[in-house]
Amino acid sequence: AASRGCRMNIIANLPYMITTDALLALAAHAGAIRFAYVMVQKEVADKVVAQPGSKEYGVLAAVLQSCARPRKTFQLPGSAFYPAPKVTSAMLEIEFKDLEELPKVDGACLLEVVRVCFQQRGKLLKHSLKGLIEKERGVIPKQLEKMTAETLKPKDFEEITRALLPRSSKV
């Protein structure tokens, strides 16, 4: 799509076993995608649209919301499918940000930082990121080190990634 000067639209009913990997793959290719309409398990949709401070907020929300504006549009009971799954499904509409709005950090680096931050929910960032800070000999912004991952906005994770992993910058 990018080689043709356009961005793709994706429509999918994602198999529940690969949903997280598929959604993170979409985020990794955000510059090539305009919209994605995906059917997922309701609990996954809730995690994608979760806001900072909620118990559902985690890696999926932080990463996808850094590059897109996801919203849950409707739900379907298992009886709407054949064979009927034992879960409720939800349709996610994911509008990817314009190229100039996308994070100015490498997606793999951002994902690495977000995953490390959420590995120990409730811990202060200066503690949860200690191993990465030592490995990279980096620092995190002072105003963020006493916060926890679940309270950060997607932009905060981008800021931490830029500060901790200077090689990640795309400027």
C-alpha cells in the first residue's frame, strides 16, 4: 500500500487465539493502514478501548491508542455465529492516525517499553523499568518515574521510549 502511495483498509473476524498478536501487528504497520474493522472477543475489545486508570488498561490499549483511535461499535452474542462460540464478540473500528500524528519512535522499541512497564502492574516506573534502565544506561523523565504503567497515557510511553532508548527516535 505504501509503495502505491495509499493506505489499506482491513476487515477481519480475528481468531481469538491470535487476536493480540494480530492487533499488535496492525499497530506495527500503522503507517500502511487507514482503517481496520475487526471482530474480536468482547473482553479484548474492552482492553483495546480502555482508558488509563482502568483495570482493563494495558499493553493493547497503550500501543494501539498511540497510533490509532479505536472504538467499540457493537456486540454480538455467540448465537450469531455457527458454530456458536461461548463468548460475546465485539466489533472494533480502528482509525489509524495520519502519518504526521504517528509516534516518532520505533514501534518495536515502544512495544518493548510498554510490555516491561506492564509486567509489574502497580509498581513505580523507576522500579519496573530498572532492568531496562541499567541495560540501556538510560534515564526516564523525572516527572514519570513515580507513576505506574496503568496511569500513563500513550504519549507518556512514547516519551519514556525516546528518553530510555534514543536509538528508537524516528525524527
